[in-house]
Amino acid sequence: MEDPHTGPVLPVYMMPPTPLNKNFFGREWALNAISAELCPRTITRLADGKAVTYPLTFAICAPGGMGKTQVAIQFALTHHKDFDAIFWVNADSVNEMAQGFQRIALLLGLVPEGSADANDLLYTREAVKRWLVNPRARDSDGDRRSRKRVSWLLIYDGVQDPDILNDYWPYDGPGSVLITSRNPFSWTKSLPLKPFNSDEAIAFLLKLTGREISDVERKSVGNVSARLGGLPLALTQMASIMVTKQLSFSQFLDSYNERESQRELLQFQTDLKGGSSYAHTVASVWAFENLSHGKKLLNVLSMIDPDCIPERLLTTAMNAIDLPGYPTSIEEYQIARGELLACSLVTGNKEEHKLFIHRLIQDVARARMGHAEFRQTFVACVKLITSIWPFESFAWRHGIARWPSCEELFPHITRLKDLFPAVLPSSGSSNNYHFARLLTDAGWYLHERGKSIDSNLFNNMAQSICESLKFRLYEQSGAFSDHGVTHAELNYTLAELYHNRGCIASDANDAVEAMKNLKSFHDMMQKELDEKTQRTDMRLGLACNELGNAYMLKEDWVEGERYFLRSIELLEKLDDFEPILISLPLVNLGYAYWLQGRLDEAVAVLVHGASAREEKYGDNDRISFISGRFYHALGNVTYDQGSMEDSLGYHRKALIHYKSTLGNIHHRTAAVFVKVAEHNIRIHQYEMAVALLDQALRAYSMSNNYVPEKARASFKKSHALRSLRMIDEADKEIRMCFRVYAGLVAEKNVLTGKKTISKTRAEDLIDKDFDDLVAFWSK
């Protein structure tokens, strides 16, 4: 629960990481328009009598290179005293927005740095939204602000798809939102940013070059500005070239015209409505072919995420890639980077060792590559990212230590995934396989972070690549022999993909899809691994455990028990066996015994497994969520044994563990919120029970996969509300539960083959009716 006496010390400002543009010029009319719409106002009604709706919203729309971001930065800097808080969020993808909200949550002190909640992007998103809707603050001496309303400005920069703003929109929040976007979507209020007119463009060029001109030269300056069409980014780029090469305006124009390729002969159009002609024009303006050292580095930069590119990504494996012209030493890299910086093609943050590149520059650089060069550059990017991506071996993979590194690199893998369809296959290369490996592991990382739907997009592409390569191997027995990709390697990755898909389906309560994929994975492992390899390869033991989970989702406790025992038997034969290797099949076996009513056997295996983990990692194990599963299960079994205090202790311990490893908004954490709430109801702590159940419902609402679990939480909440004499609220919860109850019973009957008869009256429902509907690990 939030402490009402805490809050951030204001003002706080989270500005973009790009350096301040000291050459900002003009745009007063745009700045005034933004100020009129977004600066805090005291009126509550507009001139037409309509009430002011919050947040105040304004959008700047224009093609890339027009200076939208620079205008937004300038507005934030010149008006920072009008706001108590300013937050800058890159908004071209959900991932960027999630990370932006995570940084805001840390800046405001809404989550402790390094905590599980801080690493939970869904939790930080919701925490920031709550603060924006009800902003709280305190002065530096710790006292709450006496001001009636805290003013804030939220800037969404680079919106590509307005729909992704929905989950990050502070509805009714008493602040201001500024949006920049290439596309003129139907924003409530917006301003199309236009190119500089002739006088503005000439004045801007003179400012950038630091020159004074005669009346004779003015015509040359006018010709240059006209040729560049008043595009601020192009004017900045060409001014940099003129200064670097010490060219006069007339010399630049002559030289520029002489070097034009056929593509560059297109005349610059002042009407920028046509997207492709605009891109070609910018291509001719930037003249990438004149780069002496940075061309290949620029090509690589054009294929990865443009924001916050860590320089170690570009340098760690520079000697391992096959890309002639790409730097092969730190010295060569620094020369290439320096050329790109000098030509304003990239910007950098020296302190953080990161580069930034405009998306339009990326578009043009890629458009200039032929198919062979495009593929060669793509393969190089895959190798560069692969060299520093923290791969997990295909074993038990539930650790959280690698998440910060993955979070930094993941946007670049996403960018490659989006570009891959444009990469033409090569008959003599199997580099696609390495990309499939990267996609597979990145997809598992997404699953670890609770983004299972997105994870399958990565799995689909990886599986398609592997199956295509396998077909070519069958068709041409000598294919890829030089590169060493074999049927065995392809089968290894396909097996991993079956495993990953099955685990994702299990986690989403999709028993049918889980059974299909995990049965395929199990059968592949049983066929591949013999008695000898089973001593060094744990995958068959892993497969038995996961297939046991699939049977448990179908409520076949006996078959689940059989596979868990088989998993334990196989894992204990490993040459490097240690007790923690059987943690997961042990805890699952405990559930199987419990659900068959064999309580003493359940306690024995669960205590044994929990003790092994405590001996290995200590009482404060935060390596993964697995110890929490033991405490959760022990809480359930001891409850059925009548040891209520022991049960409450275990459930509380599980809750603390899950919150520290998985965060508040995870379905496993939500399940234990429900269990602790049951105890609170039992001991008449109804208000605490409602608070815990609300937490659970908030977590379950993040996905459509947990309808039974959500219904159970609502049903238990109705009990607590009724005990608090909040009858109307309790009846509302009961009605919601009853609306989905019959359908859930029918689905369960189809899945398990049982014939449970659903009740026809809401007042006849009891806790067991909903407890029976949830997945075994949520019980």
C-alpha cells in the first residue's frame, strides 16, 4: 500500500539523453502554439463553455528530419519552470515506452532501485499512471506540498502507432501531454510542422556556418537552401559538410551537382507529402557515398534500434564479422564514428558510451544498399548482437540475473526481426540459423518477463527459419557443409522451440497447446537421447517434468505424478547431479500428491525440496521464483492438514519471495495474494483481504489467459465485502463471477473429460466451485 506521506521531491525532470542542440533556430510560432495549449491553466471552462478535459494534449506532426524532436526539447527547456515535473519518453515502440515508464518510476521513487518491482515493466507502468492521475509530492524537508495540484508534462516522442499509447495514457491525469509523430493521425489538437521558408532557411544556414555573405553570394545561399527544401536536418547536415570541407556555398552546390547519381537527379520538392520522393531527396542531400571511413558503420547502425545504441555492441566482435570496410580495431572504429559525428549523421553520449541515429537516416542508408550488401550487413548485425547477448543454456532457465543486459539489447533484436523479411536468402549460406538461435533465446526472455504473446512472434520466425533450412538440407545433402550447420543442430533448436511454446502455453493455461508441443518435445528427446547421453544431457528429464505439467493442467494427477517421478529418476543419474536440479519436478510432485489427497507424502517431498534450496542459496534465496513455489505448495498442504498458522506462515513467505523475484504484477504472485487473503478472511481481517484481492485482480487483468483465476479472486472478494456490510459491492462481484462460471465449467469438462454439472443459481456458489476451476499451480 502506498504511504500517503511520501512522494518525490519536486521539481523532477527526465529529459532526452541526446545532447542539447545549440543551433536551434526559429520555430517561435510552433513554440507559442504548444505553450497556448499545454502550459498549466487555472480556468476550468473554455470560451465555448465546455469543460477542460485532462490531460491537456497537443501533437506536432511532420515527416522525419523536420525538427519535431528539437521543437519538443526546446519547449521543455524554455517552459520547465511552468511544470513541477517533465518526463521524456521515446514512443516508437511498446518496449521503448515500457523502459521510459520504468525510468520515471525510479526517478519518482515509486519503486526501489534494483527491486523486483523495478524490473517488472507492467508494475512500473501502472505505478507511473497512478501517480500521473493523482500526483503526490513533498518538499525537500519532507512535508507534503500545500499546492492544490502538481503540474506535469509528459512528452511522447516519435509515435509511430497511436494505439500503443492506450496502455500508457494517464486518463484524466491533471497534466499535459506533448506528442511528436511523423504521421498526422487524428490527434485532438495538432500542428503540422512545415519546412523553413526561404528566408528562414538562408538565416539558418548562415547561423550554422557562422558566415556573413555579400549580395552576390546571397543568390548561391538561396540556391542551396532551395535545393535542400528547407528541411532542417538536411540543412544541418550540408552546413556541416561545407564547414568541414571549407566549401563556399557556390562551390558546395557545384560539387554536389557533379557527384549526383541517377537516383539523386530528382529535383527537391517543396511539397513533402510524397513519402518516397522525400526519402530519395534526403538520400541525395546526405551523400553517403562521400564517407571515407564510416559508411559500413553507418550501414550497421541503420539496422538496429536508433535509440541508445551501446558502443560495446559495435566493438566487442568487430574482428569476427565478415563485412569489408567495417572497423577492425578500436582506432578504426573511433575514426569511423568521428566521421559520422562530424557529418551530423549520428549523435553520441560520451558519458554512457552510446550513439543515437535519426530514423530517416537509417531508412535512407538501408535504401541505398543492394540485396547482397543488405544481407551481408544484416548478418554482421546478428553476429555483433550475438557476441554480447547473455544466452542461457537449454536447461532449467528461471534466473533473473541476466534481465538488465537483455533489456538493453532486446530492442536491437526486435529491429532485426522486423527487417528480416526483406533479407533475401542466399543459396550458399546458413547464417540464418544463428539468427534463429538469437530469436529463440530472446523469445524465452520475453516469456520470462511475462510477455508470452510477443514471445511467440519470435518463436514463429525462428521455427520458420529452422524448418526452411532443414528442408534445404534434405533437398541438397551438401548444403551449408562449409558452415557446419547440421540436422542435429536444427533439431536441437526445433526441440527447444517445442519446449518453449509448450511452457508458454502452460503458463497461459492453454492445456491443449501445451500438451501438443510438450509431447513433441518429449518424443524428440526420447528418440535422440540414449542411456549414455542421458548422463550428460538433462533435456529428457526436463521434458518429462514439462509433460507432467501438461497432464496436470488436464487434471490427470496420476499421469502427472508418473512423469514427475521419471524426471527425478533421469536427473539423479546426471554426472553433475546436485539436489537443486530436481527442484521443479519435486515441487510439481508435491502438488500431484496433494491433489490426490496424499498429504503426508506431499509434505515430505516439499520440505525435502525447499531444504535443498535453502541449503544451496540460503533463507533469502532470490535466484529465481522456484523457492516460492515450494512455500506456496506447503501453505496449501498444511492448510488441508489443519495447521492454519503454519499455512499462513508459508503463504506469507511465498508472497514475499514472489514479490522480490517476479514483482507484484505476475500471475504466480497474484495466486498467493489470493491465498493470504483467504487467511485474512478466516481471521476477520476483511479490509486487508480486499486490498490483497484487488492486487490479485489487477495482476490477472494484465492478460486474458487467467479468467478462472480472476473469477476466483472476485468471488472471494465478495465474501470480504459482504462481511464489511458492503452488500451492493459484494453482489456486483458475485454477478460478475456467475456470468463466466458456467462457461468455465463447460470448458473444464471438455478439457478433462469429466462431467461436472454447473450450478444454476449464484447464491449456491461456494469457494470450492472456483478453486476447482483454476490451474493446479494457482490453487
